[in-house]
Amino acid sequence: MKRSATAVWKGDLTGGKGTIDTQSGAMQGLPYTFRGRFEDETGRSGTNPEELIAAAHAACFAMQLSHFLAENGTPAEELRTVATVEVIPGTGITGSTLSLKAKVPGIDRAKFEELAGRAKAECPVSRALGAIAVTLSAELS
């Protein structure tokens, strides 16, 4: 199975602008700029590659963990994952931090932590991000 996205960039690095379209149609003409990627700390001036990687990482991890929890006989009621990808201009992407808040009835803390750690290590996006630090903080309620 293959998935695709198309990026179109017009202009130079700092003054140019681009758009992103995805195969699914979920994103069409989504704008991105140098400012949005490296200067706007609010993150409100358009998307950027790091935000898209973060979205993919959060979604992949949550799906992987849901599978492990179901296999364990303790399906999740809710897995709320925030992935934060850090980019340092001139250095590159340096890490992805997964922050999880989970509602999983019937599971003990040790087993939850084991399965969350396994999901962090085994989700395909974590594996693809093998060149950077991937960390996890997991809260069970």
C-alpha cells in the first residue's frame, strides 16, 4: 500500500509560499511558508512539515497502542495523544515527544506502561523516525 501527498512551492526560501494536497483529499491547497515553519511560534500561519510529521506520529502511536491494549483484553476507552516535533533551524528535526492521556478500564499501571512503551517502539512512524529521539510520557486515568 502506498500513500501520497503533493507539495508545490513557488519562490525563494524565505519569501516563497507553497501548498500541500493529500491523496485522500483531507488536505487540499493547505498553505505553508518559511514564516509558518520557522518564525511563527503560535503555529497559526499555516502548516509545516514538522506539524504533519507530528500528526502522523500521534495517529500511528494511538492506533498501535489501541491494538496492543485490545490484544491484552483491555481495550481503550480513549487514547489522547499529542506529538510534539522539534525542529532547530540549521540543525534539523531533533525529536518527537509523545504525550498520552489514556482511559483504559481494567488495566494495571505496569502493564499499561509496558504496552505504551512497546507501541512507541513499534509503531511504523516511530520506526521511520529512528534518526531522532522519540520520547513518551503516559498518564492513565
